[in-house]
Amino acid sequence: MRKQPSFSYPDTSTSLEARVAYFSMEIAIEPEMNTYSGGLGVLAGDTLRAAADLGVPLVAVTLAHRRGYFRQLLSPDGVQTEVEQPWQVDAFTTPEAPLVWVEIEGRQVAVRALRHDIRGVTGHVVPVFLLDTDVPENAAADRTLTDRLYGGDTDYRLRQEIVLGIGGARLLLALGLEPEVFHMNEGHAALLTVALVGRTLAGRTFALAGPDDFARVREQCVFTTHTPVPAGHDRFSMEQARRILGADTTDMLERAGGAHEGMLNMTYVALRFSRFVNGVAMQHGIVSQAMFPGYQIDAITNGVHAGTWASKPFLELFDKHLPRWRRDNVTLRYAIDIPEVEIVKAHREAKQLLVDAVMDRTGETLKTDVFTIGFARRAATYKRMDLLFTDAERLVAIAKKFGGLQVLYAGKAHPADEPGKSKIHRVIELAHELSGGLLKILYIENYEWKLGGLLTSGVDLWLNTPKRPYEASGTSGMKAALNGVPSLSILDGWWIEGWIEGVTGWAIADLEEEAHEAESLYTQLDEVILPLYQDDKEQWQRVMRSSIALNGSFFNTQRMVEQYALNAYFPQELATEDLETLASASH
């Protein structure tokens, strides 16, 4: 039986309780709030929704990102351009009264918070504080510090991280909150430790900070690292750090072990000041341990918020057969008893929703009776979105052999990621060359929350082709599984844990040559997956149902948040409760 955290299911109340403070540079809060760029932000938002469902006494801190990330525009030949994506801040947030100050390049910058409440199925509220520097007290340049998510140069990034970490910690104190645990979701939030060291010093200067002070901060912090890709770990030159962050603060962080290879490294700052560190899947924990051998790296595998990512037809299906599932996602295990015909009907409805959306967005017509593959994620080179086209003639032949094939792509490249943009251009170029007759390939622009939900629920197969070992976790395939869509994937990230060959989906062989991996992909499609889809409908339906029951019931953020509570947030408290329970049972 699962150990239930002692805080579960409180009275429905909006009173502010904060034993845990969750800091993240991006959070997908609402579809209309452009405060996220991709997987990291979506994971953060799903985490908060699960915390609200479970009644975790948690508050979240992020930046307002008034101008959003960006809206992606794609030319007919596949050239990406970006336009700002401002959102209606006043329509979704309420300003909080306190104003706090942070020092940036020797000047004082004012920070306020805009509050948005996330309410769970139990009525519990998780407040999100979006930090904002667009206030009259600031100079014009400083008023833009919370405008753009991942915009600007590294100077801008460091200034933002000062606002998020130092400003966020001070803001919580100004609101009368004193969290026991500070959770840094990626290294962007690592500078909250500066504020905590300052509190520990109680008026003494940073020059006097020593091992005992660092140890006290360490007891308050946990850290989740999300990527083995070097570009995902923020680093700043020591000159840059001293100029923007200040010499005393930079020297203190260097003395604490936050510098690496002559640069201030936010991952090392977070590692040095955290009592619990985790990767986001079993394999990622192993990879991270090898990257940072001087630290203990655990693993808590990511999940998705089931109530958010189940499509409307599946929401209705689960409500009908599993009435407690929203409050307890493990109940999805019992989807194994839902009649297969009803699962097929729900998927058919979800596929029609996708077909309708593709027509609205592109003017292109898809067929609901044609096997459809989905591939949607950030357009980073290691994701290898063009692996499917390694042998274009083979792909065309497969489409002809099985009477048709539809492939849907989506994904943004960071504005500064020219190789990623080139990948998009290449895929769209190939789509134009190969589409026709029985093969149709579309690249849908501006991948975001709503499109992600439509794709992961409406396709027949989810494809994932990262280069090992760079996929830390991946969550799009989890969303697909929740909607009865199996995966075909490289064995990396979460799929190592979710894969049962022919039951929840299929694996692409991990081989030295990309051409050989592509051959494995084609063989799976040609000899296993498409024949099963066409000739053994009953077995295909069992795979759909098993995807929900086996993977949907585990790869969700309710399970993930419970693991954080048990292992990272309150391990000693819950261990003591367990001992007391055992002791009382023995008398």
C-alpha cells in the first residue's frame, strides 16, 4: 500500500500555507498565459496542479514574462521567424502589496508579485507568484527584466535569475511566508540560496559566510536537474558575475563551491546548497550521477497531470468507469477493465478533434481512417526529427503497402538555435518532396499547449527518436499513453521504464549508426506495428488499453509529487511517522 503524506486532502480553504516553495523560471499555468516555452514549463505547471489536487502546502515562484516566449511563424519553405506573444496579465493575476528590492549591477531594483491561484480537485489552492519589475520605482531598462522568457543575452539572463532567486525568496518573506523547503526546478533558480545565506548571516557580511552557514541553507533546499545537454546548464563568467551580481556575493558563491571551470555555474550552486538532488527519470539519474560524481543524485521520474492531458472524450470515459481517478490517478490502473470498444470510440472522437484542428490551422485535410504518426517536441538537434526520413523510399513504400500513412510534426526552435531551425527547414522540405498519393506529411506551426493536447491524443502512434543519452525524461509520450496512444521510441528517458514490447508500445534499437536505428524504426513499422493495426484489431485495442492502465496510472504528476513529498520534502518527518505507527502497532 502506498504511504499517504500526512497533508493530503485538507479542508477547502484559500488560506496561504507554504511549507514548500517551488521556484521555476517557466511555468505553464493556463493556455492563455504565455509563461512557458516547452517541456520544463509544462512539467512545472503539471506539478503544481497535482500539488493542488493532493493538498500539498506549497507555493510557486516564477517570472511574469509579460511578452511571453514567442509565436512561431513558418514560411512555406520552412524558415522559422518569431514574433512576441504578450498576454493579458491583468486578466489572470492580482497584484500583491509588498515590494522588495534586489541589487543588480550596484543599483536597487524593485520587485513585486502578481498572484494566480491554481485550485485542485479537493479545493486546495496552490498560489503562483509571478515576479514583476514593471513598476514605477524602476528605471526603464529594469522594468523590462521580467518581459521575455529566455530572451536577450546572458547579461539579461543573469539579471532575471537574480530577480527569480533572490527577489523571489525575499518576496515570500515579505508576504509573511517562511517555507521549510525551497525546491529549485533547474539551476535558473539557484540564486535563491543567496537570499537564504543572507538570512542565515543575520546582518553579517557575505565575507564572513562559512561552512556552517552553507550547511544550514543546504538543509532547506532540494534541486531537480532536467538535462544532460551542456547548453541546459547556465554558466556566467566571473567578470560577468562580479559586475552584475556583485563581488561579495560572487566570492561567497565561489567559496561555497559554485564555480566550475572558471565560471559561475548555476547547476553547481544548486548542487552545493541542496540536501536532495534528483534527475527526472531512472536513466537520467544515472547519467547525472556520472556528470556530477561528487554529489548524490537520486531519480524521481516525471509525469503529466492526468486531468489536464486526458482529451475530452477520455475525460468522459474515465469519469464514467473510474469515478475516483481525478483524485487518485492510480485508479487509472483499472482502465484494464474498460471495454475496448469504448476506448476505441473515445480515440476516434479525439482523432476527429485533431483532424478538425489541422484543417482550421493549415487548410489541409486528413483522413480519420488512415494510420497517423505524431512527432512534436522542441526542435533541438539531438531530438533527430528527421530520422524518419533516413531512407525516404522505404517510407514511401511503407505508405503504399498499407494503403496510406499520415505524419504530423510540430515544434519550435529557440530563436538563437540555428541548427534546430535547419532541422525544421529540412523536415518541411522533405515533407513537400515526399507528400502525395498515399503519404501525407505536415509540419504544424506554433507548437503550444492546445496543439500538444490535440496531437498526443489524436494520433495513432507517438514517435520519439532522441540520440541517447540526451533525453532526460520526455513527457509527450506520457500524454499519449494517457489517451491510449502507444509509443515507438528510442530506449531513453522515461521510455526505458514505460516500455513493454508489444504491450505499451515498441522500441527502436539503440545502435551505433543512425542508419541502422532508422532501419529498426522502419522494420517495426513495416513488420510489426502496421500489420497489427490493420490485421489484428483486437490486439491493437489491447495495446491501447494497456498504455492507459500501465503507463497512464504511473507516469503522472500525482505519483511524482508524492515521491517528492516522501523522499525530498519531508523524508524525516514521514519516516518518524512510520516508526511511530510501527511502535503503536506492536503494543
